[in-house]
Amino acid sequence: MHYYFPGMIVGFIILQTAIVAPTLFKKLDMENFGKVIRALWPKFFLFLTIFGAATIASVYFEDDPKNAHYIIAGLTTLFALICYLMIPATNKATDEGNQKLFNILHKLSVYLTVAILLMNIGFLFV
């Protein structure tokens, strides 16, 4: 059962980044795209945080939990929460035209999301 939530995390990230976001970008003008992304992305990171916490709980109830699983679940929760908490600053940088700060915050959220994806793929192998 403890593999369920990491699988959900991997699937959720792939769905959001490979299907939802590119489709919205192609089909919406920039103003509407921005509105939708600002509504969607906080939910994305909030759900990743919840799934990470659920992974911690499911590992806890396993008969022989591995420390690596706790570490992956903990870092998933932490990284997703950091991304969630960065959203207001990222939006503010966009609104104020501070492209340099936006780029830093956006890259950080992308790197953390990729780390979450890779860790949860690796969850199966540890």
C-alpha cells in the first residue's frame, strides 16, 4: 500500500506538466492562461504536499519501513510545501515585472518538482 501515494505523485506531476499546462498554453491567450495557472498551480502543490504526508503515514504503518522511504516522503512533503509557499512571491514578481526574481523562483519550483518526481520514481527501487 505504501507504493500507492508515490505512484499518485508521479502520475499527478506527469499529468500536470506534460498534458495540462502545455494544453492550456496552446489553447488560451496569455491573460487567460495566467488566470488559470494562478488558480491551478497552488492546488497542484497543495495536493503534492498532502500526497507526501499521506506517504509518510502509509510508510509508518508498514511492517518493515525503510529509512529511505521516510526520507523520500519527507522531502516530497517539504519540497512541495516550499513550492506552495513561493507562489505569492512568484506572482508578485510577475505583477511587478521583476523578471529576474520570477526566473529564480520559477526555476527553483521546477527543480524542486523534478526532484519530487525523480525521488518518487526511485521510491519503488529502494
